[in-house]
Amino acid sequence: MKASVEGSTFLFLFLLSTLCFIEKISCHVIDTLANTQVLKDGETIISSGGSFELGFFSPSSKSKNRYLGIWYKNISIQTVVWVANREISLVDAVDFLEVIKPGLVILCDTNCII
């Protein structure tokens, strides 16, 4: 009986430690971009506090216009609070944001004219 309890305890601790390890791997997110890093359409950056998310979005499911913006992360209806390219939308699927050097970023479509 004692061996069975010890085996169960070991199995429980093993599964718990494995779960904790997997949780750390799956929850790793970035909240900054370093020099020459690129943020592509479909990728996002979540703020360190987890309240905001930066990425490309469309104002509606029917719109082909894409914008770079920041929205609340934990609100079910996407509520955008800031838009970088409000005047000029992106329409290509190859949109990206690149950090050239600290404080200098470029927002590009296929031709990099934005």
C-alpha cells in the first residue's frame, strides 16, 4: 500500500511539473521589438501588463483595408484606441512593421511606400 501511495505521489508531482513547464512555454509572449525585428500581418505584441495588443486589423470583416493599431486585449469586441496609418490604409497581405533603430520604425506594404 505504501509503495502505491509513493508511486501516486511521484506521478502527481511529475505531471504537475510537466504541466508547469508546458504552461511557461505556451504563454511566452513578446512585448517589444528589437532592432531589425519585423512584426508581420497576423502577428501581435501584447503589452507587459496584458491590457493592450498591437497589430494589424481591419475595421470590419468585409473591409480589405488594413491598419496598424492598438486595441484592448481583454474586451471581446475589438476596441481600437490608436491607429498609426489612419489616413493611408494598407491593402496588401504583405504588410509589416520593422524597427530600423531605436525610435525609428517603418510601416510597409508590398512596395514599402507607406
